Amino acid sequence: MSLRTARTLVVAFLTACLAASVAPVAQAAVYCDPRWVYSVYSNTANDMRVFDRHAVVNGTGSTITGSFTAESSGTVSTSASISLTAEANLAVLAKVSATVNASVTTSMTATIGVTATSSVNPYSTLNGDYGIYRENVTMKRYYLYSNCNAGTASYFSYSAPYRKAWKLYY
């Protein structure tokens, strides 16, 4: 056997051994708990659901004290532009509470008899709105499959009450 042939056989043997020892390793199966995933996409302008509206007119040249008393009541609950299960609503509320406004709640009631008092400038009208402020956001959601792939994202509007108050303005 020539040196060249022996060398060729050794290279072929080593190549075969290397190929046998570097066999592909099977990857462990990836698993995710299938579920909807929610996140706050953007924080939009808050608003107030008004239940009572009053005005105090000062026709004098002096500052006076104006008083407002709520004569109407009402309740504001969370709302979404899509249908959410009770469990999903709580998950979305938790996201909004954790990332935007810790005071949000599922429901809030404005009651009768709540008063506000303020100075009213000469020759002016002080307006008062009584109601419940709502935190408004745009939410993003997607479905996470068991193979950990994410489905197509969709977006929806969501609002939650966070404060009942008088809003006084000229």
C-alpha cells in the first residue's frame, strides 16, 4: 500500500468517525401555556362621565363663594370595544393598574349630596361638573399558542373608572 493510499484511508476513517460522533442532538420540545396576552399599547386622553352639572353666576364686582351639591348619581364600570370574559377583564384591568393608573377599579358609583365650594371671580360664571373620571387606553392582545408562537396582534379600546369628583372651571 502506498503512502498516498494509506493517507487517504486514514482521512476517510477520521472523517467517518467525526461524522458519527457529531450526530444531530434532538431539541427538547418547547411548550407554552396557551392564553391571551394583553399589554397597554397607548394611553389616550382621559374623560369624565358627568352625572350633574351646575353653574354659579357672579354679577357683582366682588369675589363671592359658590357652592355646588350633587343632585344626581350614577355608576361607571369598565368597558371595552370588544367582548371580554370576566377573567380577561380582570387581566386587562391589572395591566392598566400596573402600568398606567393604580387607582382604576372595575366599578365606581357617584353619590348624591357631595358638595364643592370655591371662590367665584367678579362678573364671571363658575361651572361645575360632577362625575367619574375614566382612564382610557388602547390595548394590544395576541394569542400565545402551545408551541410559543404568537398569533396576529389586535387592538381595542378600554376604559376604567378611577376617581369621582367635582370639576370646576370658568
